[in-house]
Amino acid sequence: MPVAGQRDPAQVKVVLEQWMASKMPEATDVEITDLVVPQSSGFSNETFLLDARWNEGGQTVDARLVLRSQPELHHLFPEIDIIAQQYTVMRQLGLHTDVPVPNTRWAEPDPSVLGGTFFVMDRLDGLVPGDSPPYTQEGFVFDMDEATRREWHTNAIAALVSVGQVDWRAAGLEHLDRSHHGPLGPEQWKSYFRTYIDFALKGEEHCVIDPAWAWLEANWPDDGEFIELCWGDARPGNQMFDGTKVIGVFDWEMVSLGNSESDLGWWLFLQDYLTTGVEAELLPGMLDRDETIALWEQLKGRPASNVDFYERLAGFQFSLVMVRLATMYTMEHGAEAVGPMATHNPVSLRTAELIGFEVPPPPTPVVRNHGA
């Protein structure tokens, strides 16, 4: 039974109980005891929180679960497959590596069940650094003393590096090779980003993305010898902590294969965005840019030769995301409510600053006279 749009929790509960029972033929009395249902489609994934109980082998099993569903309408990326990119990656990492990921349970490729493909994983108990307001301004990281915060940040970066250390072939992640974009390495990434540009801009010019892409193409490093697992959305906000220990690495929808130095570039760009970009100082104890690069190099065992390039690539990719967000916001609220969000946002302006070109001012808004 399809469930979409404004969701009826009672209907979702019935659907999921029947579905979970089908996944556990050895279980009886499958019941969802608590359910939090999103009432609008997310821009990335929809997240359901549910508590469930069933009987298995004469024992009562209680489970605290998370369901992630792929939205039907709103896509931030040109190629999205929540099962291949998130469920399968976390499942294989959990089976074959020490990267801390939640235990995955089931996946459903049939969108008719819930209005979109989805998967279910166990819920972890911990703390996640916030994005809004940013963790650099309030929250558990902000409240730490300097020494604790140093330990927290060092562990967070070590978890970032651990992703790029994974033997992705031994972990069964060959499906991440986007061979339809060409051979693994720079050419595959370039082809993917050309697709992303077409998807986001639809042939329109962009005062930041166009010159940024020209610079990136002209300066792309010849680093095809590094074909590693790249997390994609590498930042503290996609990690969960128990004190200073990383207990979960989440959100693999940007996962790819290539030079994992790209994760370092994304991490640094996002750290800059959540400090200088929001007029906040780097908190005492946090590693600054140079210290972060030095720790990455120490743990990785090689120099970060192209980190400047990948930091700029991160800004470019984030700018494409901002265009998509503006497009979705326009669909919801109209073009006038969006203004220069797609072009003159802090992400795009910082990207232009890093690469070194001027951005023309936004056009003067048209003032309509609605007089009598």
C-alpha cells in the first residue's frame, strides 16, 4: 500500500508491521510500539524513528530502529540509490571493517510499499554535533573544556581517515565504480560533475559554478593512482559520539571511489563554513586547518599534495547543492522568496574567494507598484 505526502502514522504503522513480519518469518507478534513519521518529503532522505517488539525463539525482542526512505520528488544529486549508496555501504563496512556504522537490518527496493525505496537500521545512542545552530556556537562540543574538545576533534578526524584506509574491494564495494562515467580516477569524477552541472543548472549560466568549473578542469590533479573509498559528506555532523569516541559514521549518499584526500578537502571547507562563514571562532582545542592536514598526513602516511584543489572542489560541489536547494525552495515558495540563494549564498561566495575570482553583484530586484 503506497504511503506518500502527508503521512498517516496509523497507516504507516500497519504497513511497516506487515513488512517487518515478512522479513522475519521466524518471528511472531511483530508490533511497532512507537513511531515518529515525517510529514513532508525531505530534501535528502526521510527519516522515521520507530520502536518495535516481537517474539523470537521464545524470547521477547525490543528494538529501537531508524528507517531511511528515498524521496520521490526532491533529489539533491543526479544519481541517487539509497540502498546501494547507504544501506549496502554500511552493511559491508560493518561486516568487513572497523569503521563504526549502525547495524543494518533490512532493505526494500520496491517503492510501492512506502512511496520510496528504504532501509532499516538499528538506532545508536549518542550525540551528534549540530548544524543549525552550528556546533561551533552551542551544544555538547561547545560545552566541552579545551582538553576534552581536543580529544574529541582528534578522534573525529581519525574516523575520517579510517574511511579512506578501507580495502574497498575486500569489503565488497565494487558497485561504487561509476563505470558509465568512464574509468576510475579523475576522468570518472569529471564526467560525474558534468552530469551534476547539467542536472542542477539545466543549461542556465551561473556566476560562480561556471568559472569555478573552468578552473577545476584546468587544474585537476593527475592522481589516478589513489582509488580509495571516499565518504563524500565528511564532517562532524555526520558522526555520532559517546563522549569523545566516535560510535557512528552516517550519511553515505555522496560516497564514491577516488582520492580520499577529497574527504579532507570537504572536511576543511565545512569547518571553514561553520566558523568564518557564520562569524564564529574556531573553538579552543579544535584542530585548525594546518593541524588537521598534519594529522591526516600522519595517519594516512602520505602528504596531502592536492588538498587546496579538493577544498575548492568541495566549495564547487556545495554550490551545486545550493542551486538544487534553491530550485526546491522555489517549487515550495515561489521565485521571489528565494532571491539570490542559488548564486550569492555564503558557500558560493567563499568558493569564488578561494579560487580567486570576483562575483558580480546580484541583479537589483524589480519593485512592482501595486498602487490603486
